[in-house]
Amino acid sequence: MNSPNSSARTRVALVTGASRGIGRAIGERLAADGFHAVLTYRADAAGAETAAAAVREAGGSAEAVKADVTSAADIEALADRLDREREGVDVLVNNAAVLKNGLFALMPDASWNLVIDTALGGTYRMTKAVMRGMLRRRWGRIVNISSLAAFSGSAGQTNYSAAKGALVAFTKSLAAEVGAFGVTVNAVAPGFIDTEMISFLTKEVREDFLKRVPVRRFGCPEDIAPFVSFLCTEGAGYLTGQTIRIDGGFVG
Amino acid sequence: MPDDLKKRVKELIVRQLKLEMDPSSIADEAPLFGDADGGLGLDSIDALELVLGVEKEFGIKVQDEEVGVKAFASVNALCDFVREKAA
């Protein structure tokens, strides 16, 4: 896995949107695996700082960083600093995303653009910023957080589904380009994970949804983090270009 | 001096791409990429390697593809590019 005790440098794992939910769980898990975890947040400083503090208390290494993935300037500044201070980023988890649900026919341009620009644009910007270092060091792990929405086609989520679906295709294409350099690129597509992002769902919608989940429960961030952790190990070096659905077996 | 740069570039190409050939046997004007006759027949993965090699050897960052395609057309093109960026 990682080798924090050897003379080799401590590898750096950057997780976007890590102040809460799935991103936070992934960040905490990668820190536990021995990476120095860089947890980025757009606005929820408290959440990110709490996560970083929890990591440190458990004996790990982490920092919370304010960086909006829709801001090229923020991304560049962060990547430059990590290049200078830690020789760059070894693991990148593109997790930052926002929801702006609504019927397509009534969707404002801003809703479409923001969702696409955060999940897909943010992935583009962040991955581009750290890729050169991974290629140079001939080791890297890119994990893109897609979604069940990329496959299930539910009404009211055309923008989100488009962005998350795009990540699946992007993953395959990028994996083909950088495999020769020891960099793997994969995506994880979580189903309904009980975090703040789905807190607005009504009881009826929840019950209805559960009927289509063989595992008969909502997922939690701890259902996602272990697999991401595995993808970032040495042992996963032959696994690339894939999208793995972690959705309780959702049928639909 | 120009010859020295050419030599460095040819050695960089052979070293970075692990080619089994004598650097001096690379013609100055030979197309590095693609299937052209007399060319080296390098591909896009090799292109990435060269970008990294140029960065390491000359400290020059190739930021976008447009620049890269022109700069890497041949040994001569690459020498021109390095001289231009170093100026």
C-alpha cells in the first residue's frame, strides 16, 4: 500500500468535496491507509476541518483546503502548492458534485451549467492539474465518483445524469492514455447513499426506491470508501478503465 | 553549439523512449511521429514521454497539443523549439 515509514515520500491523496458525506469518508479512509489526505471543500470549512482533525487525532496526516473545483485559479494554486510542498499528488478522488434537480423543460441554464461544471468540469480541471506529476513519477490513481444516475435514468436529473454519465466515458478514455505510465483511472458509481445530498427525499420516495434494492437498505459512506481504498493500492494496478456500481444491487 | 543541442535532443529521444538505436542515426529532418517513410514511427504515448523528457532535460513545459505537434515534428523542429523557449 503506502509506505509512510520508509524513506520513500508519503504519498498524497486529494479528495474533492471532502467536507461531508462520501468524500469525507473516502478522505478519512485514505488517511488511515497512510496517505497524506488533502480534503477540499467549497464552503463547509467546519466539516472539512473536523474531518482533518479527526484524522490527525487518529494518528494520520490530513489538511482541509478551501478550493472551488469550478475555479481554475483555485485548482491551479492548490496543485502548485502541493507540487512545491509534497512533490505533487498521487491519488485523486474526483468527488465534488452538486444537485440541481428539476424538470428538463423548465431547467434554467444556470442549473445545467453548474452541475456539469462542478462534477465534470471540476474533474477535468483537477485531473489535468495533477496528471503531469503522476506521469513523471510513473504512479497514480484517479478515482472518479460517478453515480447510479449514470445508468438508471430517473426524471428530474438530466443535468446530474449527464455529468455522471460523462465521467464513465471519460474514465475509459483517460485510462487508455495513461496506463503505460502506471496510472490507473476508474470510476465508482454509488447508489442511494444516506448523506445530506439525498436528505430532501420524502418517505414515500425512499420506500419506493428500497423496493428495487435487493440489499434492502440505503447505503452509507462506509459502503463506498473501502472499495476506493482498494483501488488506490498497489494490488489494483491491473484494474483500470472500469466503473463499479455500489448500489445494493439496484434493479431498474 | 547548434550541433551540441542536436546531439542532446537525439540522445534524449533514444533515452526517454528506450529506443534501440544509435542517436546519431536519427536524421535531422526525419518525421518523429506517424507512419511516414524514414520516420521514427512514434505514437501518442511516446509523445507524452517526450513531453516529460523535454521538461526534465531542458526545463521547458509543453502546455498544449498545438505547440507540441509543431515542436516535435522532427529533431530540427525540436531544436528550434528549445532554442526559442530558452531565449
